[in-house]
Amino acid sequence: MANHKSAIKRAGQNQTRRLRNRTVRSRVKNVVKEVRQAVSAKSTEDAAQRLTVAQATIDKAAKKGVLHKRTAARRISRLAKLTQSIAS
């Protein structure tokens, strides 16, 4: 456990950030799952709508530093590729 005043403060900040990051990460997982479910149901319009929501959510997570920007780009790219596969 932290003993110095600054270390105690740092531990509290880390806890707050961990909880915030967990919420953002969970939201990203949920929107990705929604896109995948729409694709598996072969619902083209629904998948496209959910893809735009997922892109925004993943970009925000990258902007906040929860995801690395290349990880975010890769996830968006794979989801877009997946939704394009049912469009044709």
C-alpha cells in the first residue's frame, strides 16, 4: 500500500481511471457484438447503422487513450469488411 501522500493520490487516480477505462472498453465490446449479430442475421441496413455507431465509439475510445489508434483502426477496418461481405 502507498505511504507517501503523492503515492496515495496516485493510487486513487489510477483507480478512477481504471473504472472509467473499463466502462469505455465494455461499451466498445458491446457495439462490436451488436454489429456482428446484425451481420449474422444478414440485416444489411441494421449492420450499416450499427457500424457507424461502432466506428464512433471505437474512435472515441482511441481518442481517450483506452485503445491504441492502430488497434482502433484495425477493429473498424475488420468490422467494415465484415459488413461489406453481406452487402454483396
